[in-house]
Amino acid sequence: MALYDIFISQEHPPAIRRLMVWLNRSIVSFLRSQLRDTDRRRPLKILEVGPGKGYFHRACAEDGNIEYFALDRNPNILNLLGDIPETNKFYGEVPELPTIPIKFDVIYAAFVLEHLLGGGESQFAFMSWAKKHVAEGGIIAFQVPDAEKLGMEFWNIDYTHTFPTTKRSVAHALYDNQIYDVDVYEVNGLLTHPFFTNRWITLLLRTFFCPYQYKVMQWLAYYLFGKPSWRQGDIFFSAYGLCKEPNLFVVGRVPSQNLPAAHEN
């Protein structure tokens, strides 16, 4: 898709790249904390679905005790992950997801579910596929927009959004796959993520950005400088996405009695 080719070709400034890697280090630590019965001394096998610009991949590489795998429908995105073996890269999308002869400790997807075609059936199919590929005691974790809080903004954020993701809709797709141990966390944008290591920074940012309204800023920019709000990379909308956009972090724990032994090859 041309839009996502443009997305991956536009590199963030160095300060934003460092921030994003730092954030994803916190997410890696959080995912580790959710693995209740896994031996933490051995390397974890983590599959990321939709690696985007590769920030989660970099955080996994810095961890030093993770074997990282990636799945995407866009080969250009997978090619950005040049330092991982080709055998760790997989191509596919719902409903034609690949069968992978590996059991993962974690399958993680950030902002993927809301793009799947086919509505609820695709969510079910994705969860079913993920469950088959998670090892005993492993987890399936997602970040998604909170469509209930976003309202019409959910459709404005990205024209490829197809399925309104809410606490109930994502959790029920897990329940329908007999995954009942589910936690859902509310997170407001990336900068105010509760997995940030410094909660004082989180509080400060939430307080500072509370009155921020990107539509007001866009209107002023258009009135003063003639810059329309629908242009890609609009800085006022980007600030909203980083600081205020309401998202959800969903963790489902696969029941170990329904799975074969971990790390079959």
C-alpha cells in the first residue's frame, strides 16, 4: 500500500527515534512481567505483527535476551529489519496467515487489529491463528485505538481503519477463542503511556497537554498560513497522536492445557 510505503520512508528526527525506542523498552519490560510461568533465564521468542518503523524491534535487540521475529504483508517494512535473519521474517495477512513451525512466548501487534478487513470475523481469525502459535504460558498482546472514546475521530485518524476496536470487541474476540484470562489497560497516547518508567513525567505531560486541541491549532495554521489540516504529517495532529490519543493495551494469556510443549521446531 503506497500510504505505508511513504510512512516507512519518512524517518523521525533523532530525538523522536530515541523517545520511541525508550517507550518500547518499557513495553518489552511490561510484556516480560505478564509471563507468569516462563523461565526468564532463557531467551524469549517474540513475534511482532506489523513492525512499522522498527522501534519495538530495536528495543528487543537492546534487551539482549530476546529472539525477535516479524510478520507483515508489506515486504518493504520487513526489509527495514535487515539485521534479523530472513528465516525470522514472515509474510501474510488475514485470512492467509502463514503456518509457522515455532511456538512464541509473546505475539505482539501494535495498531494492527483496527486495519483488518472482514470485521469481527477477521478479529476472530487473527486471535485463533495467534493462539495456535503461542507456547504454554505465553501471551497475545495488542495495542489498538479506543474507538469508544475517539468517536468519529477513529475514522479520521486513518482511512484504512475498518473495525472499531473497543474493550469489549477485542476482549470478546479472545473469549470466543477460549482465552478468558484477559487484562485491558487504558493508555492515552504514546507519551503518557502508563508503562513509562518515570510516572512524574507522565503526570507532567498529561497536565501540560490536557487543554491541547489539535483542531484549533490546525484552524489557526490554515487561517494564518494557508496550510490545510488534511496534509500528511501535519504536526498538530502528530502531537495529538503522541500525547492525547486514547488507546488500549490488551493482554490475553493462552491456557497452557490447550497447547503442546513450548518451542517446538
